[in-house]
Amino acid sequence: MDQVRFGIIGAGAVSDYHHVPGIELDPRAKLIAACDPNTELLEKRRSDWGVKKLYTNYHEMANDPDVDAVIIATPNDTHHPITMACLAGNKHVMCEKPLGLNFEQAAAMYREARDRNLKHMTAFTYRFAPAMRYLRHLVRSGMLGEPRHFRSQRFLDLPETSWGWRQYKANAGAGDLFDMTIHRIDLGMDLMGPLESICGAVAQFCPRDKTVSGHPCPPSDVDDWSALIGRFASGAVGVWEGSTVMKGYHYNGFGHEWAEVNGTEASAVYRLQEPNVILVGKHGESMSPLDVPEEFLVIPGSPRDPKVGVPSTVFRYDLVYELVSAIVEDRPAVPGFDHGAAAQAVADAVLKSSDGQHWVHLDLMLNESPTSDGSLQV
């Protein structure tokens, strides 16, 4: 395939911010179609994105023979039906997280893509951050020694007004847990291997019963704080905490992110605020900043210039390059739906643990066998 023809379903800010720039950067990719129920937004995207084919019904895009691959950036409750329709239409698919409202939906999406021999990808954006890629190298190469502990913090200082569909369980499944912490669950398993058991909790502090303009709206029924403690199959342990209402953690809208691995020889830290710099420290030293080596600033072959643009934004464009490369080279895209399903299983277990106030053993919950890279044989 000389050129991968893309359609985007969900023409909102996520597509405009993450995915369209990635398509525009890759000469092997071309955006030819957009789909959204908002006709006014679609018309805007006609000029913004230069697309000629516009759809309000995703089934029409799923059945369009001119579209090779689809990016899905819609409300969470639509991910499963839209993905299944696109796979039935023989489309390769990248879907935003969470893949579904629960593990069962996510696993079904993976099985369908696998059985149809179509490329599938979960939009776990932060795997592509340079410091995260270098941290993975340090862990996998043994430079930190034997990994003992993973730590993750993700704090945002967002307004306490309505989130729209994101604040309702029927549409979103969960709040911070499914929106933000699920990314970090994936990072933990990518770095440390599969999780064996977890205990977790969620809480809601903001009713979000008013819109930005001050009008009343139905209150939120999802969490705005989530946390968990996990035991990895390797014997290592981890802790995660996330919240969207952490005052003072604005950082130009990017918020605070800290992901750390402590090994027997050294510790290293990725931070979203400085994604091209890693913190590293050995025994008896204090952690100090180190520029990420040039070969880790972009994924191999990416046409993106790491010196151009805001560092905390531009690494996100490499997701499209990974999917296009998988299609052209006929290999799996990483992270795939299997990784998305594994993270979804852990997030589901956090809700179960929070409700029952007990540990959840993931193998018993899933009746599945995690592989060494954290994915699931689903």
C-alpha cells in the first residue's frame, strides 16, 4: 500500500490536536473523510482539514471502500459499536482510550480485529513521549537493575464545571480512572510487566452541576480522583494516583505527570512537563536531569522534527506514524487493542475493589493469561 487513506470519526479537539497533525506529517498518509453528528463542526473541518467526504453516520464511513483506516475519537460508550462496524467494513482502526465501557467490550474489539487480520491500535499517547521511551529502554536494558517499584502521579487543575458527556457513567464508564489513570496503568504494565492483583479506590469531590455559563445541569456520577496499589507478576509493586481537581497543578494546561521506576541499581523519572529530559540517580546520588538521547526523541523513521513545536504536544503525532508503519510493513501496531483490553481489565478491577473494599486478583477476575509484555491472550 503506497498511501493509507484515513477517515476520522469524532471531529472534536482530540482529533484536531493529536491525530490530524500526525496524518499531515506522514507522506504515506492522507486524510480523506470525517464523520461527526455535528453538521456545523463538520463544515468547519471541511476547510480546517481539507476533507471532501463528510458523514454524520459512522456506518457510511465504515462501508466506504475509499477509506483504509479509521481513527475513532468519540464518547466512550460509542467506541465498541463504532469499532465493530469499522472492522466489519475491513478498516484498520485506532481508537481512543478506554476502548470500551468494560473489559468484555475491549476484549471483543481485540478478538474481532485479530480474527479479521486488521491492524488495531489503542491511543495510549504517553508511550510516545521521549522520556518515557528512554525510561523503557533503561528498564529493559537492565541499567536500573531489577525493577522493584513503579510510581505514577497525574494531577490536573481543571474547572469544576460540567464536563459534558465525560461526567456521566452511562457515557464515560468512569471519570478520572478511565480518562487519565488508565494511561498510567498501561505505562506501568509496559515498563514492569503484567499486574497480578490490585486494590484501589475512587472518589468524587465535585458535583459539576453547572455549565461553564452557570446554567444548572444533571450532576456528575463519576469519580474525579482515583488511586490504586498493585502487585506485578514479577514481584515488583506499584502505586498510582490521579485527579482532575488538584489546585495549583495547571502548568500551562498540561498538568503534572510523574512516572518513576525504582530498581536495585538506580531510579529514573519521566515528566510530561519536560518530556525531552529524564531524571536519573544511582545509589548514593541524588537524581539529576539528563537530556534524552537523540535517537529516543522520535520513534524510528518518523518524519517529525523533535526541535519543532511544544515538546509536551508534538510527540503525540507519532501515534499515526506507528499505525501507518504497521499497515505498510504488515506487522502489529503497538500498543494494540490487546494492551487496551489489559488496561481496561485493571481499571474495571479498581472499581470492583473500591466497591468491595478489598484486593482483586486479576487472574481470577479475568480467567485470562497475561503475557510477559503485559498484554492478554484474549
